[in-house]
Amino acid sequence: MLISEGTEHIVGDSSGWELFTNYSNWTQGREFHVGDVLVFNYKSDQHNVMQVNSTAYTNCGTDNYTSLFTKGNDSIIISEVGKLWFICGVDDHCENGQKLSINVAP
């Protein structure tokens, strides 16, 4: 069990972490803070979650990731201020919009 005092954000809401979802729209009006939790729900045999840097996010590069999540119900506690980037590293999923960028406030 993860313990956090922050807000839980279900990435993509009911759509989850899926192809062809506009995650830029999903972030609109949301505030992300250190201690919040990002929950990625997806089919583990079809997707994954890679935390990457800005270059890998822009280019959908999968070679240099910071973290890899593969369980299908991954909770990530936000621990740093600034920008965070996530992509799906399966096939061309990132190129088809399965990527998330957030700005984290203190």
C-alpha cells in the first residue's frame, strides 16, 4: 500500500492509459503537486509506462527511460517539482498520442 497525503490522479480518467487519448486535454485544469499520486490503469499485455526525459518524450524514444512500469495498475508518487514526462514504449503507441507531460508545483 502506498501512503501519500496528496491528490490521486487517475490518468485519463475512465479511459485510462490508452491509445488515441488526448492527455493534454486531460491535464487542463488539474494541478499536480509533490506528494500527489498518478495512477496509470491499462492492460499490461498491451501497454507500459516509461518515465522519460523531455527529448525522449518529444521523439518517443524508448532507449533512455528513468523508470519502467508494467503491472497495469501503477501508482507513481510525485516526488519532485518541475516537468515530468511519461510515454508508452510499446510499438508506435507514443507516436499515436499515448504520452503525458505534467508540470509539478511544490
